Amino acid sequence: DGGITQSPKYLFRKEGQNVTLSCEQNLNHDAMYWYRQDPGQGLRLIYYSQIVNDFQKGDIAEGYSVSREKKESFPLTVTSAQKNPTAFYLCASSTRTSGGVGANVLTFGAGSRLTVL
Amino acid sequence: SQQGEEDPQALSIQEGENATMNCSYKTSINNLQWYRQNSGRGLVHLILIRSNEREKHSGRLRVTLDTSKKSSSLLITASRAADTASYFCATGLYGGATNKLIFGTGTLLAVQP
């Protein structure tokens, strides 16, 4: 079955530690995204990538880093610089829009819940 | 910054009733999408309506779009307990070279059996 796999589902981190969340897709999608979800605030875009070896900052990129070395993979590192990292993190992918005409439909993973102790 | 705001924030109805959720947004869009999220899970795409469309149907779902008022509504007819979830609107921004959606804050729907 095609889809997006996020791991781990639950992660606990001590303050000052970096953690990496995995996101793998087998949908042959060019574009991939990371969103953060906090209670009552909807989804906020952290980083997105439209093609391998290229990515752009979203609205809340500070304290996060990503890489896109393979089409299938878009890992997110939550660094110690992120002051309030406890949240639900969602990875998504889509086909690449041509001509800059807007966004396509997103397919989401099941999410990773990060808790800072 | 949030582009979309859903209204109401929470809605509780009985099975068989219709549920209506509204979404307002701020800037010109290319399309508007609705997603559903079960508690603790990822989002699932429900329906997309383009800026030049006014109404769209998919099964028990009906979406309207009024670009002059920068608003959209999602109607779920003959609701079922399994429809209990959070519903989010998301806007595809017009004219950008990027491929991203901006999500609203969501409506939590509870359908009582």
C-alpha cells in the first residue's frame, strides 16, 4: 500500500537534546512538508521541499532543520534551540504543482508526538 | 500566521442531523480544501474546490465557496457517529511559486448516537 510512514509515534526528549523525526513516503511524490500542531492552533508549516536537495522555510522554522537527500525521505530535526518543542508533528506529501498555480492535495502520515521532559 | 478561521470551534449534534462548518480566509486563493482529522491521527483530504467554482458535492459532503466574502462552508448531511472528528479548511495561495497550504484552526464535531 502506498502511503507515508512517520516514526517514532511517541518520543520523549530531555531539554537540550536534539531529536530527529523520520518521514518516508512511497507515493512517488515530489513535494514533502512538515507541520506542527498544538491544541487549538491548527497546523503551522515548519519546512517544505518541492524537489530533492531543495527545501524552504515555512512560518515557524526557527529551531528546526531538515534535509532532502532522497525523494522518499524528509527527516525533521528538532534542535535544542526550539524553546517549546512539545507538540504533535505531521509530515505530508503531494505531487508537485506546475506553473505555480497553487497547492495540490496533501497526503498525511499518522504523526509523531514529541514530549519534552 | 493562520489564513483560515473555522466557525464554530466546536459543534455537537445528534446522529441524522446535518452539520455545517464555516471557514473564512484573508487573501486571494487558488483553491480551498477541507480535511478531516480523527483524534491523535493524521489528516485526511475530503474535498477541493477551486476559486472559480461555487459549489461541489462528494457523497454526503457539500462545499460552497464565496470568493467575494472570502468564505467557505462544509455541510455534512445525515451525520453519523463515525463523522466525529476535527475538520480543517486549508487554502492554496494564489500566484505563489510555492506549493503549500495554510490551515485554519479547525472545528471539532461530535455526533451523538
